[in-house]
Amino acid sequence: MNMSIGFCYLQLIGITYVISVLMGAPLLTDILQTLMFSIYIVLIGFTPIIISLKGNLHEIYNFLFQNEFYLIISTSKKFFYMRNLVWGTIIGAWLGAIPIPLDWDRWWQQWPITCLVSSTIGASCSIIISYLWLWIRNKQKYNEDIE
Amino acid sequence: MKQILSLTDLSNDLFFEIFDYLDVLDLFQAFFNLNQRFNLLVIDRHNSFQANMISLKSYKFSIYKNFILPHIACYIRYLSISDELNYLQIILQSISFTNLLSIKLYHVKLKELKIILQHCQLKYFFIDTNYIQNEKHLNEIFKILFNQQLELSIMQCHFHTNLYFIEEKNKLSKLRRVIIDCDCFSSDFIVLISQLRELRYLNARINDYNREYMDKDIDHLTGNESLHSLILHIENIELDRLLLIFSLMINVRIIDLNGTIDFDINHVLELERNYTSFRYMNYKFLSLNFLYIIGLIFFLNGFLLTRRVILQNSIGTFPLSIPIEFNQVILIVIDALRYDFIKPNNDSITNNYLNQMPFVQELLEIKSKQSILLRLIADPPTTTLQRLKALTTGTLPTFIDISYNFIGYEIQEDNILNQLIKSSYQRNISLLGDDTWLALYPNIKFKHLYVYPSFDVHDLDTVDNGILKHLWTVIEDTRHEQLSFIIAHFLGVDHCGHRYGPLHIEMKRKLNQMDDVIRNISLSFNKSNSSSLLIVIGDHGMTQQGDHGGDELNEIETAMFIYTNKPNYFLSLNQNEKTVSQIDIVPTLSWFLHILIPYSSLGMMIIDIIPLEQRYIAMKLNFEQIEIYLKHISLTLSLSDKLQELRANLHTIFISFDRERNLTMIENLFNEFKFELQTHFRLQWSTFNVYRIIIGLILMLISCLIFLLIFMKLFNYENIIFNISLTLMYFVISFSNSFIINEAMCLYFFLQTIILISKMKILKKFLLSFLLFLTRTFLICREEQQPYCIDSIWLIKKFSDTSDYFLSFMATIVWLIILILTCNYSYLLPYISYICVVGYWFNIPYILSIFYLSIIIQICFVLLNPNHFDKLIYSILIFVVGYRFSFVIFLQYFIYYIIFNNNNNNNNNNQSFSLFLSILADYFFYATGHQPVLSQIRWTAAFPTLNSSINIYLSLIINSLIVRGIFILIETFSGQILNVIVIRKLYQKK
């Protein structure tokens, strides 16, 4: 089982690398940076989901994209967090590409710095937001129960 | 409150509530056989179940068959099942569903269907099968449906065959919603709607092809009052039939017509009422488009300021009373020389650009009668090309100079160099430095020519060292001849600004180097006997970051330094800081060079630096030139009253009386006139008409909103947040210049995002994004992106012969594939033009004339039959796009092909698909090697290198303005044009 988890990590890192090159990361230069970026994304975003789905790539894909089947699972709190964490990381990294073309000439505008930072922010925000969401929902339910 | 510790603590009601949401299989797998209580709960509850048996695996089916169904078959209300593996047959042998209310059947066979229909009273019925093809059997089924299933309220049928169900009197009463997805005859349709009394919603397809006329029952038809919405797909129907159908439906509110008809639908429009949406109402869209176009015209009128270029030269002779003052005139252009780089600065601040030209300051102090420093104000845009144009022609810049010729940069208007060549003094011209000058003046014969490429911004020294290597020999060489004019354009300061900014230590080095250049030239002046003049100017300034291009004060403020070895030449000069406009250099320089002022120059002489006794004649010369130009230009432009008045005054002084008296008064008048003139023309040529822009934008917005309202109900709300945010981002991008510069990559990023998010097969997704990735190599760089962006090597002109042949070979194959996929073999003309263009690529002479002929013939064909239009466009595209970018066109075609093919569900009707298509069209504008910059228009499309003598009439057509314009338009917007054509074609095919 550990083998399959490690293999899944490698696969996901490869996929992230390919996607970031396809989305516009430099192909021939900055190879190490792109690799580091994809490793980082997979580590902070995908680790919980990889471990809880035991490294089954197909199920991870279904979990992220085809939400009909997994709707029932994702109502559980744990999966709600995981799902939001993955999407938060991805959206954060996506938004991180925005400052790169600006002409401010700052050192941190280089690829992948902004994307790394904003994916971290996105991941943490997603956790906080889903916590708040569940908290508010619980409170509402509690209030309804009392009434 | 009671504490709930485990699941079993929940009450039974709660479980029933939960069970209602679960499918039978899940229910049994989760709760059955847990304990006695749950068994009772699951089986004995007398409630409804829903069984979803679509795409069951066989082991799951056996669970169903053996465990579940025997217990609960009589309670199942909702059943969906696919009968591909004969499950239904097996089930029905042993079990009967008595309480079934709604049923969804896929791939069902006749026998089973009949059994079910005879035993159950259904409310909802859905069927999708292709096992039932026989008309007789279909009729049987409908007979049962309409006569026995009286409770039925919603019916949806997909039979993959034609359908007709003429029956005498059906009992059907309660059907409210019917969707029949197979062709039926109009007579059947009429029977259907006249008998279904409660029908509210109907979706059907009518096809009268091969219909035997059975109009017997038309007489006793009654209208249907309940029908509210109708979606019809019509083929091969006659007008009176359609009208009959419409007349039967009295209360229809929503109608949606699709299909093809061969008569004028406007007849129907006049007769019918109550339609809220009607796809054939093209005139509505036409008028909206018209509104949009009017808005666009308003906008362009306010935004794109145009100036008419007058291609006339000043003629006449220079006043003979003035002797030739200077034998040698040296014009040194230091790119991006800001005023404070050269100005003596008394502040105690020291940095790398202040007071770094000590020799200039020394000259100004010691030889104050021989040297002068002026502050120059350049007009935005502060780019070298535009500034050089202003410096030689004396014109003010606008967005577009309407010219009568298309050729790239070349200056067509009258200018200083042109006048120098024409003048009778035979002053020879030498050029050193920036090769932009050569692009502007390709036809001037320079005596000495040492130019260096200017595009490598990181290189601070190559150009400057190249100049310095040759400058002294050129000066020495030309001194002994009679008259000479030397231009030296140094780029080091500008490149240093771009690379390091003005505060860097390199700037100090470059400025000191420039100072040395001036020192050496002045020393060489002092040695020589002939009178010489040195003019040092900057073409523009730079910001504190070292960039230029805008209208910031730092960018437009530059300097002019003049030094002569004639003693006491600038005698009568007040030593205050003076500010002049950059175009004023043109008449002044012409004066010093002893030539006429260029025809369309708006500059006015810097009168202070001309010796007192010559001033009157200089002013007169200048005024005469301006007067001629104003006379010409005032035919199309209005002049202000004040300007007219001053002009009249000066006219009386210079031309009517022509007597020199009261020089200071004339000078004041002249300066006032100069100020008025230049401000007036700046207003005319560089101020946007904001009201027109706003009106245009509002009109366009209104038409967009109306479009939105019309199509609102066609919206599919899937992915709506994603689409709206993407559209908004696309909109917001246009407000930031960094994103505008990098728009190609932004669009690319959006496209990849849409592909990533969309619901397609993974392989298809990957293929699409990989194809897009390939197009990235064809993007070309904008000037502003320069330091970080490198053009792909095969886009640079004439890389090598073999690679050129390879590219054209690739393009040949690529276009052949596209043509085979799009054009019939029977219509040969596109192939002929294809072969001609390929021959042209491989340098076969005379072949291009055949191409033009085939295009002309194709145009005639299009006039006869508009269907051939896309083929005409293809054959023009082959020629116009050229082999370099053919591969992109192929990629684009391939992408569309993938999107539209093997996609049999209706997923692509959502807006993220249409958003994708529209962004794709915009992206391919960039991918075909364009940038939205005037300088990046590829004029080569209009100017084929003809290595053959073409028939004179043909060449007249080819070289006509309209043909060239059309070719360039098609070339520039090839991506968008292909977008429209391909989508139309492939969508129809579906």
C-alpha cells in the first residue's frame, strides 16, 4: 500500500508538471523551478486525499471532477475539507499567475514565486473558509433545533 | 434533549426519511441484514422505492434479482433500467411490478415493454430504444399508451425510426408534457395536438418527406387551447401545413422553430401572433448588429485620430542674400538624452546622471557666445521611430497617418534629407549608428554609411563603439569637401536606461563617453578652418525606471545643445533657460543647412539663435512655407479664429508689405503665431473626442444588453460562476497595459483553464491543450515585451534556405489535408489555386498569374452561388497566410475538428463552450503571428514578389488599393475568419 501511495505521488507530480507547462510555464528553462512547484502543490494540496483514498488515482480524479457519484461521500466533514483543500490550492496557484506579466520589475514576480505563495494562501484560506462554513451551518441547525 | 450516541438511537421515522433518498441497491447494501430492526425497517415499510438499474454489473444484478426484488417488487414506484443484457426479461419472468408509477427504459424490446404497459398504470414514461423499428409495432405501443394508460402525464419517446400513429379516436386525456424525438408526419402531429386536451408542452419533429396525402381528417379538427410551449423541428414541410398547425394552437406563448424550409417565413410572421421568440426573425438581429456597428463607428471616429499625409515637396529657391554659413553640420542624436542629464546642476545631490557631462558645461560657460543649450519638448508617443519622423519632417504625430501607400515605415512626406538631395548645393550626407534611419529612408544615397542593428537592448556598446570607430575618419574625410551633413545616432544611453535605469553606475560611464565625443568633435572643430556646426539632440527622455513611450514629463523633456566654431555667432542671446518644441528643430536645421523647409512641417524657427540681421528673412521663409501648407490643409481642417487673425496679420507684414521694420514687434507676433498654431494642431491631432467615444461605447453596450435579454432563456446555468468570472477577467484585462502587452499569453491561459475545467474525456482534453501548446511557438513579440521575449527562430525572416523549403513543404501537406477535408473534388478551383501557391513557394515563375485568374473565376462562381464562398476564402488564405503560419491554421482547424467531432451528446451547447470558441478566435489572431500594433501588420501579404511579367490588366487589378487592402485584411484576421467559416460548416454537419 505504501508503494502505491508513493507511486501516486509521483504520478500526481508528473501530471502537475505537465499541466503547468501546458498552462504556460517555460518548457526549456526553469525546469527545476517548475518541478519544485509541482512537488509543492502536490504536497500541500493532495496529501490528505492521496492518503485517505489509498493512492487510487482514478478515484481521486472522480472525486475531484465527477461529483455525482461522490456526492454522498463528500457530505462527510473529512471529505468536505479535503475537497476544498485541493480546489483551494489549485485556484490559489491559478490566481498566482496574475501578477507575473505586470511590469513592476520586482524580483518576486518570477515564476513560480507568486504561484507558490498564492497556492499556500489558497490552501489555508480554503481550510479556514470550510471551517467557518461548517461552523455557521452547525449553528443554524442548532438554532433551528432549539426553536 | 436526548443524547444520540449511535445510529440505532435514531427513530424509525427518521430512517424512513433517509431511505426515501436512497437507491434500492445502496439501501440494501447499507442496512439489510444488520439486525432485526433494520430488516423490518427496510422491507416492511409500506412506502415507495426507487430502483436505478442502468449500467448494472452482472453481480450486482444477481443481488437485485435474488435478494432485493422478491421482497419489494410490489413497492417499487420508480424504475429505470437498461435492457441491453436482457435483465428485464429475466426479472419479468418471476416478478411483477404492480405499483410502478414512473419508468425509464433504455434499449427495451417489444415483448417486455408490452408486459409492463399492460400491468401498470404509469404517470411518467420515458423510452429510448432502437430495438423497435417496425411501424406496426410502434403503432401497437402507441395504441396501448393512448388508450390504456389514462393516468399518463409526461411522455418522452426516442425511437430511432420514423413514426406515425394515425388512429381513429384515442382516449388519451391527461398527457401534459410530450417529447417525441423522432420524425413524424404533419398530419399525425395535427391529430396528436387536436386530441390531447391537457397538453401543455410539446417537443416534436415534423418531416413530411415521402408522405402520402391523407387529409381526410382535417375537416373535423379543433384547436388546442392548453398548449403553451412548443418546440418544433421542421423539415420538408409546406407553408399551408405549417400555417394550419399554427392556427390550431391558440394559446401558444413560447415557440421555438428549428430546421430548414424553403419559403419565406415572413408570411407566417404577418399571419401569426403571440410569439415571444422566433429563431427566423433575422431582421431583429440584423438591426441589433446595425446598432452595434453604428456604435463602433462613433467610437472609432472619436478614438482613431487621423491625419492626411500630403505628398508634396517644397519648391522654390533659398533666398540668395543669405550666404552659406556652415560647411560641415554634424547632427548627433543621443537616444533618450533627458534634459537633466546634460543641464548644469547646482544642487548638492550627486548621483550617476547629474552633472556627468562636464565638458558641455564648460563650453557653455567659457564659450557662451558659441554654444547654447535649449530645453526640447517632444510630442508623445516618445518612441524613437516616431521621434525621428518628427525630427525630419516636422509633423505632429497621430494614430494613423492616412497615406496613399502601404509600405511599412518609409517616410513619404517631404523631409530634410529629401530637401538636401534636391537642393542645388550638393551637400553630401553620412549616416552612422542606429539602423532605424535606414528603415525610414531606404532610398537616400549616403556618402558614408555605418549602421548597426538596434534591437538588442542589452548591448550597451556595439552601436556606440561602431560609430566612434568611423566617426573621426568620416569627419576628416568630409571636411575637405565643400559641404557635408553627418548624422550620428548613439543608442548607448537608451539601452543603459532600459537595462539598468538612470541611477546605475553604467549611466555615468555612458554619459561621460558622450561628453568625450562632444569634446573630441569640438576640438576637431577648433583645428579646422571651415565653419562647422555641432547639434546634439535627444530624441526623447526616460522615466526614472529607464523606460519611455508615454507622455510623462521625464519622457518628453529632452535637450538640444549647439556649438559652432564661428566666434560670436550666438551673440545676441539672453542666457535664460529656453524651451522649444521638438519640431521647431526642422526649420532651424533647414536654415543652417541652407535648404527649404519641408512642405508639411509645422515647426517654427527658433528665432533667438539666428543672427539678428538674418532674422527677418528667416521668419519670412518660414511663414511662406506654413502659409502654403495651411492653405492646403485648411481644405479638410478648420482653423480657429485667433489663428486666422494672426495669420492675416503676418500675411500683411511679410507678403503684402514685405519691409523690415520694428523687428521685436514682428518677433513677438511670430512667436504668438507659433504658439497658437502648434497648440491648435496638437488639439486637432492628439485629443480624443471623448463624447463620441462615450456615445459609441453606450450604443455598443445597449446592443449587447438587448442580445443578452433575447438569449436569456436559452442560458444553461451550468458553470455559470466560472464563465462569468472568466468573462469579467477578460474584460478587466483591457484596463492594464501589462496585460494588453501580454494579451496573447493571457488568452492562452484562459483557454487552457477552460479545457482543464471542461467535462471531456481526458485524452481529448490533453490533445486539445497540447495542440494549443504547439501554437505558442508561433506567437511573436511586441516591442514592449522585448527583453524577456525572444521570437521563435523560424519566424525571423529568411532563416536559411533549407529551413524555408522545409517549412513550405510542411505547409503544402498541411493545406492539402485541409482542402481534402473541406472541398469536394468536383469543385476543382481551390485545388488549382493551391497548386499555384505551392509553385510560388518553390519559386516557379509565372505561376502566380494563374492563381490570380483562378481567384477571379472563383469570385464569379461565388456571385452565382454563395455556397462556394468558404472555398474562395480558403484559396485566398493559402496564398495570403504564407507557408510560415500555415501550420497554425492547420492546428486551428484540427482543434475545431476535435471539438466538434465525436461529441454526440449536447454538452457543447453550454456557454463555456461558446466562451471557449470566442476566446479561441481572438487567440488565433495572435497565434498567426500578429500583434495589435500598427508596425506589426504584415504588408508582405499584399506585395508578392513577382518574378514574372504579368499581363498589364492583371497587374492593374493586383496592385489596386482595394485588392491589396482586402488581402491584408484577410491575412490579419485569418484566425477569426477561419473561426467563422469552420464553425458554421462543422456545426451544420452535426
